[in-house]
Amino acid sequence: MEYDNVNWIVAIVSLLAGLGIGAIGYHLLNSSTQQTQALRRQVTERERELETLRTGLNEHFSQVGMMVNNIQREMRTLEHRLTEDASTLECDASVGQSVDHQLAAAGQPALAGAEADIPTPRDYADGTGGTLSEDFGLKPAAEQEPLTQPPRY
């Protein structure tokens, strides 16, 4: 065998080995690409589901808003009818005013008029004894030992 043929044989074997290593590398890298594509499909499906839920939620809120508007309209109609009936029956002025006052209070939040009635919460006791009283565990003033001053240097 001549040395020229050996060089050609080494070149062909190296080419075949490189092609084999490249094919194996492509196969390994291609599997991660398939996983990436599967994850992208899942993300797209989740986004579509989320958009569907958002659309349904928007429709729900619009329907609830229309229902609230209907209830308010019915309340105004009922208020108007009550005032007309009270004026038709020539009831006392106090009855009509009490109905107006009750209807006006119904339109306000539940705690709006009751703020003055709610006592302020306290983090101390009334002082009638017990473990939460302010003087629990304290000796009376007559039995307390005088406070001693620390020595001065």
C-alpha cells in the first residue's frame, strides 16, 4: 500500500465518523426541540383557555351590571309609587317623610348611618379586675416598695 492511499482512507474514515457523530448530535438536540414545541403548544392552549375565561367573566359582569341597574330602576319605581299612594291617601306628613327617610337610608351603605353608634374598640380592660385589667398583678400604692436608685459611680 502506498502512503497516498492511506491518506485517502484516513480522510474517508474521518468523514464517516464525523457524519455519524453529527447524526447522533442532531438526534439528541432534536428531542429537546420536540419538547420545546410541545411546551409551546401547551402555552398556546392555556392562553386560549384564559382568553375564553376572560370573555366569559366580562359577559358575567356586564349581565350583573344590567341586573343591578334593573333593580335600581325598580326601586325608584317603587319609591315613586309609595310617595304617590301616600299623597293620594292623604297620610300624615310624618308617614311620608319616614318612608322617604327609609328609602334614602336603603340607598346608602349599611354602616353609613350607624358609625356614631359603634363604640371605638379598645385594647385595654375596664379595670374591674381580671387578667386584662390595667392594674392586674400590681401591688397597691401603699404596699409598693420605694424605687431604689442605682448606685452612681
